[in-house]
Amino acid sequence: MNREKLLRQATSGEDRLLLSRLADKAVKAEGTSSVSWSSFLDPRQQNLVEAAFNSAWSDSGMTMRFEGGYEGAERNIAGFMPDVEWDLEDEAPLRLLALRKGGAGFAGDLSHRDYLGALMGLGIKREMIGDILVSAEGAKIVVLADMASFIMMQLDKVGSERVEVSEANLDALEAPERKEREIRGTVMSLRLDAVASLAFSVSRTRMADWIRAEKVTLNWEVQESPAKPVREGDILSIRGKGRALLESLGGVSRKGRTGVVIKRLI
């Protein structure tokens, strides 16, 4: 494995540290002829790791795969193993926890942020937690196996509401049905502030303020410049507001405005 070639894929100190840790995982897998798993990676990190793997490890005799507990998971762990057939004993070290909201006296809905905040309030790092699937009854949360017992023993409240935590069958977990709303319109330019203001129905000035306040991500990377270019297929997220996909571009009008089709995830 060409470690230096791998680390050259990083564009920041944080990314270099991530790739260095994963290189250690690959070396361990190679030395022990067994699978070695990372902690959870967000989609931007997965793209970085996959690109680095293809560049530096493709001829190293190593294989890699992502696992998040169900098909289409957003947050995944990466597994590394010598180029042999993966064995069933090498299943990802993941568990599924079911959190059920406490019965009588329940005051209101709990959000993704509420559940995540409660877990991190226990001192759990974000990379130990996978997808959080919220429903009317509560939430299902994919976690690293060695965190499951701790969470079941320690977590009894989310916000001010009591919750019951139990282990559920991960094999039965299915991707949630995502509700989408299509938005068609035009923008003066494919700047982040222009596209995001259309997607989230706020003024361009307010959106620019949110961007400068580091509340907006583009392809899971925090942006600080309202002028950042947006391309077809890019995903925009705003803290506490949701997510949108720039699905396609249309023609340019006589006034120079570009047609866009946006899918807003509800």
C-alpha cells in the first residue's frame, strides 16, 4: 500500500488524519488476514476514502466495502480486508436500537436533532452513531456494537421526554420512504446563495447570512462563501432546515436566468 500516495488525496489536516487512521486499519487487516472496520463516515468522508482507495490501494491486494445497516444508509463504516472472499463471520459490527417515546404525558414530537443531542450528551462521539431514523413512535438508531449496551443502560430521556430503549433486529431494517417536493424555477446564477434561497424559500440575503454563519453545507462540506458554484447533482443542507438536491438544469432565458429543478427532501 502506498501510504504517501494515499495521504496526498487529503485537502485538509482533518482529512489527512482520517486517511491516516484508515490506512492503519488496512495495514492491520493485511497483517492479520482479517477484516478491520472504521467508525462511521459521513457521505463526504466516504467519497474521500473511496477515491483514495481507488488511487492508492487498487493494486495493493486489499478490498473495501461500506456498511450502514441497510441498503441506502447515509452514514457507513468502512471495512478493509485482503483480496479474498468475505466471510459471514466478517459481518459489520453494527447493532440497531429502537427508542420508543414514553406513553401518557408525552408533550410533543422529537426530532433527529433531539435524539442525536441526547446521545452526544452521554459523551458518545458522532462517529459512533450511524443513521437515526425518526418516526411517530420514536426512532431507530444504528450504532457500533460496542456502544449498544452502554446506550441501553444510560439513555432514558430525550430532551425532557422519557424513552424506552431496546435492541431490534438489524436484518429487518429497511430504508425509510423519503418524501420529496419538486421545485421548479430560475436563478440569476448557479451560486450557492441563489440556488439555496430558491430551494428553501428564503431571501437571498438571509441565505447569504446563514452561509457566512456556517449553517449551510454543500455535499456535506460546510461552506463560508455565498458565491460558491453549485452543479447538477449537488446536495445542499441547512442546519435545522433539511436538505435539497439540484436535480437538473434547464435552458437560459432571454434575461440570462437559468432554469433549475430541485428536489426538496421533506
